[in-house]
Amino acid sequence: MELKHYLQFADLDAGEYAYLFERAALIKRKFKAYEKHHTLADRTLAMIFEKASTRTRVSFEAGMYQLGGSVVHLTTGDSQLGRAEPIDDSAKVISRMVDLVMIRTYGQDKIEQFARHSRVPVINGLTNEFHPCQILADIFTFIEHRGSIAGKTVAWVGDGNNMANTWLQAAELLDFKVHVSTPGGYEVDQAVAGIRSSSSYKVFKNPMDACRNADLVTTDVWTSMGYEAENEARKKAFADWRVDSDMMRAAKTDALFMHCLPAHRGEEVEAEVIDGPQSVVWDEAENRMHAQKALMEYLLLGKL
Ligand code: CP
Ligand code: NVA
């Protein structure tokens, strides 16, 4: 099989996503029915974490075991990665012993460098720039609740961060629109987001305007991992970018609310929204596992 990495959302095309969403639904049905699905028996996934995680760790680890495989968990603190072994050398060594590598790290350049020297597929488990596995799960969740996302509108309220960039890539590829509202100084950057044009997104100064008639309202923490030194400045800048019931009322009556989690109630979202009837955050979190199982299978075995 041709070596395929998943370093950003645009690494797969619309046809491949259509396959993955169907496959994730099948994998989820089998999981719920306690049916064995051991398509990756005897395969090993290495997971490298340079930042903290709950969902990504549990979903990849549990998912790989459910596929009949096994996992190796590495962090910067307990491996030579934290003692400046070159990325190229680490990639050459690790990828001779496992079938698949998932990495959560800082700069996108680091995961790209690792992938260049890897003999096996590399999956982005979050970088400063992108979080493709999360958007894969988010769109799968949208489809489960509302059908195809094509032609729909997603309102992004908050930081122009890794999640926002990935939504922009997904919109360009899967033919929907993103309404983006960020505070000044935290805007999305088309070059960083890696999109060809501005036709799939629209920028709004006022977050309420971004939410108007949206099919999905979504947000994320004000301060992402790695930016903690900016926490106080961000708290001031983002004070008006809190998703509340008024914003949800501006959206379509059947609009969904999503958040990749972890969430800070009272900061980027009011408790009554994230814990309210329009919120699908628990399905969204669970779907990380089903969607990533489909992704791991696809990278190793192709379409089945
Ligand atoms: N949403 C997400 O990636 O969560 P974790 O940081 O817990 O992995
Ligand atoms: N934007 C957040 C997402 C956490 C899952 C971060 O990068 O910390």
C-alpha cells in the first residue's frame, strides 16, 4: 500500500471522507452490539504525547485494542524525545517497530519532519496549527444528528486556533461555510490554515452575527495548550466571545452546539449551553474513538 499520512484535514479527499464516515458508523454499530471487529490484529500503534490529553489518549488506545491491536505510549518526559534525540532518528527507529504512529506536539513542522522519516503512517493528534481527528469526529457527529454537512453553516466563536484552522480546511473540502468571529489580534490566517481561497468562510466582528442562522455553533478554550503565558491577556480579549443562550437563539432553531473539550464553563461557553438540549458534546467526544478506528484501518488497509 502507498504510504499515507494524516497530518492535516486536507490530506484526504471528499471521497475518502465519505468512506470514513460510513465506515465509522459501521464500526460504531458493531461496538455497541459487542461484535468483534479485529481488522488490525497484531498491529501496533505508537502514541507520542508532548502535550496533555484525555480524549485523544483514551480514544486511540481503547480504539486500537478494540481493533485487535496494541499500543505503546510515549511522552517527552519518559523517552529520549525529551532529551533532544533528533526527530529524524526517533522517526526512523520508532517506525521500524510499529505499524502506525500518532503524535500530539507543538509545531506542525515537527510532525511533518517526523513523517518525512517514518516508514509507517503518521496521524496528527493535535498540533498548534491543526486538530484533524477532532474535526473528523465533529463532522461524523453532525452527520449522525442532521445528515450531510454540505451546504450548511458552522459558526466558529473564539480563538483563530488549531480547531478553527481545521474547520476552514474541512469547509473547503466538504463544501460548507464557516462564519468566523474572533477578537482582534486572534484572527484566522488563511496561509496558516492552508486553504486556497476565502470563499468558504466569512469573518464577523460580532459573534452574535456569526451565529445568525448557523446549523452548528462551536467554540474552544480561550487559551490553547502551549499559550498559557498569554492567559490573562486572553481572558480580557475574549470576554465577549462566550457562547450563550442568546447566540444559540440567533442560530437556527435546530442548531447543534459542539466543543472539542475540555471546556471552561463561564469562559468560552455558558453552562446552560454546553449542558443544554442543543449540545452534542458527549456524542462528539465518544465519536473520536469510532472515527479514529475507521481512520487507522483506512491508513493501514485502505477501503475494505
Ligand atoms: N479534544 C481533545 O483532543 O481532548 P484531549 O486534549 O483530552 O485529548
Ligand atoms: N485548542 C485546544 C484544543 C484542545 C483539545 C488546544 O490546542 O489546547
